[in-house]
Amino acid sequence: VFTMGILARLEPYKGHQHILEAAQMLKEAGRDFRILIAGTGGYETELRDTAQRLDVEDRVLFLGFVKDVGGLLSILDLQLNASYGTETSSLSILEGMSMGLPAVVSDYGGNPWLIDDGEDGLIFPARDAAALARAAARLMDSRTELARMGKRALEIFKQRFTGEIFAKNIENVYLDTLKGAK
């Protein structure tokens, strides 16, 4: 079964509602999939009610707080991020990339800085459940493209997002600042 997941606080601005709406569209199209929702928050009751109302509770599992993030990411085919508020750089997306996991993400905040559309994942317009469903369906239909994006996710992570690279970039900022002070 094609397995997607989101690791995020259960708050409205994280876009879970749109993921549930996309799940309804995928289910109505006859697709077999599961969506794992990891996290807790003040929006959990509303999201569970929405899953029931949209008749996707058989496809969506609410996992609560997950301590073993790596273990969860390792069973996913695709990571989701549907944020439309307060997203700078998603650590869960970076963790997924470090494991070769492609992502479908909204175009909000730092997501387009992390994911190169068509390279290591797909970007959809924030709050557009239909676009999210289309992006997920595209990768469900092409395991070759999914695998290529997973490989690129790991390559891009190693090129741009390791701790060593971040430390070197910060060091360069200090060095550039000191050069300008002379």
C-alpha cells in the first residue's frame, strides 16, 4: 500500500485539513493508500471529525506523538507538508531527505527552498487540496519517478543541508563580516 505521512503539530496552519480533503479525492478515484499523521495539538478533535465526515478514516491513521521519527520516515513512500502559516524550514522534510524520501509540499514559507520541484519532490499551491491530490497521484503512478526523486533528495541533502555545510555557511558569514570591518 502506498504510504504517505506528515509529521507536524496538529494546528490549522499546518494544512492537515487539505491533506484530508486530498485523501478523499484519492479515495474517490479508487486509489489504495494510507496517510499517517504524526503529531499532537489543539486541532486533533476537529481533524478526526473531518476524517470521519470525509469518509477517509479507513485511509488515515492518527499516530499521536512519535518519538522514533526515523522509524516512521523509513516506512513512508512519500512525505507531505501542507503548511500555509509559520513554516520556515521543516526539520521533518530535511530528516526525510537525509533518508532519501521525496516530499510533496506547499509553496508556502521555506518549503520551496528545501524542495526543488520535479527534482526531489513536488510543490503545490498552498491550501489547494486538488493540486496536492494530483501531485500525490502522479508519484503513486510512477514508482520510477518516485525512486528518482528519492535518490535526488538524498543527493541534495548531502550537497546543501548537512551540519557541516550549515556550519561552513555560518563561518563564512562571520568571515565576510570581519573582512568588511577592516
